[in-house]
Amino acid sequence: MKLASKIKIHFETNNPTQKLEVNGGNIRCSDGEIWCTNSDIARFVIGDSNYRFFELKTNDSPDYLHIRAYTGDTDLMSIHHQGNVGIGITTPSYKLDVAGNVASNYVARFYNAGDNANRYGIAIQAGANDGSGTTYFLTARDGNGTVTGYLRTIDGTFSCVDTSDERLKCNIEDAQINGIEAISGLRVRKFNWKKNPDGPKVTGLIAQELQEIYPEAVSEGDDGMLGISKEALVMPLVKAVQEQQIIIEDLISRIESLEGS
């Protein structure tokens, strides 16, 4: 059937405004296709012109399908015809590209709860089959895009690396840390977590106790709880070894002097 372009078909509506309008019914296409094309933009809208619950559309470029909700002009999701998916971004550069501007919160969450230890988190598979070479599994960047650290493997050895390039630093000076005093003051404890008081004892440090001795290794999380950076304790350990080496060399010198006399 071919109808003139100016004819409007309507079902259960007396004043159609579109080429085809159905009021109080369904449209079904079985073993066929429904095409919505336009030289610039093609849309599929659920709702009306005043309140759009859901909208699928292309833009001036047919490479992307954009998804909008409600009355906002912001694309919630964009899908490239080659498979890149963007959430909060109109031109995704990766298979999953998520962008946001959320204050005091996170832009994404992976949730797998079930009150059992076998509910795992995220699995990342990457790199050579034999584990050779360098593979980056996760890279952390600040708001300016500067790399601050990464998780990687080098020839099968896994490590967490902090960015420490001299080209990124200024005002460099020797740290005045009494390493022996700091390390000697650490209290190694055994304890249970309150959520598992009858479980196996854990050996570690208490944040509040460490904060009194070496506060640089203690910080507050977004939940208000204190945490310990074990890596931050490397610096006083290094200083303690250096200080002990000076003491050892001095004692050796004294012994040699006594033996020589």
C-alpha cells in the first residue's frame, strides 16, 4: 500500500498530529522491520512532547545511538556502531567509557552481596598468555589526568606502583625522620574484627596507636574510619636501617681502634 505523503492515519483519535497515531492500542511488527530515518536525526520516543520518559535518537552523525530520559537534554548513554558504550559521555573512546561529575560520591559501583565469602568482585584478564612483558591492569589518574599510580605485572610479577618521577616533584629536601624511634614505637598487635569476633586472630597495627607515632601513615576514609598505609611505613624503615648502619660502622671503628691498641 502506498499513500500520499500528506495523508494522516489515525486510530481511536480524532485530531492526529503525526503521520500515524494510535490511541489506546499497540503496534506490532512480526517478521519485519520498522524504520525511522532522517537525514539528520532519527528518534524513537516513549512519552509525549512535554514529558519524555525515554528517548532513542541519532545525532548528526549516524555512528552513535543516544539514549535520553525524562525532559533533560543530556545523553545518558551513547552506543557506537563499532561497540563502544558511553555512560555520561556522548563519544565513548573505550568499550565502556563512564564519565561523571559527582561530588562526595563515586561514579560507579559493582555490587555482589550475599553474605558469603564466595561473592567475588571484579576480575580483570589482560596481557600475554604466558605472562611475559608488562601489562597494566589499572591506572589511577587525578582530575587533571596525571597518573598517580597503577597495578601491573612485569613478566608475571604483580605490583602496585606509585608515581614517583622527579619531573613531577618540587621543593625536594631530606626528610627529618627519626627512623629507629618511629619503628621502635610500633606496637604489633593480634586482634579480631568486631564483625567476626570468634574468627581467626589477625596480626597488625592499630591506626590510633600508629597515628601518635607516625601520623603520615594514617588517614581517614570516606566513611570516617582510620586506615593505615603500609607503604608509608617503608620510609621510617629505610631511615632506621640507615641510622643503624651509622651506629654499626661507628662501633666497628671503635672495636678496630681498641684492637689496634
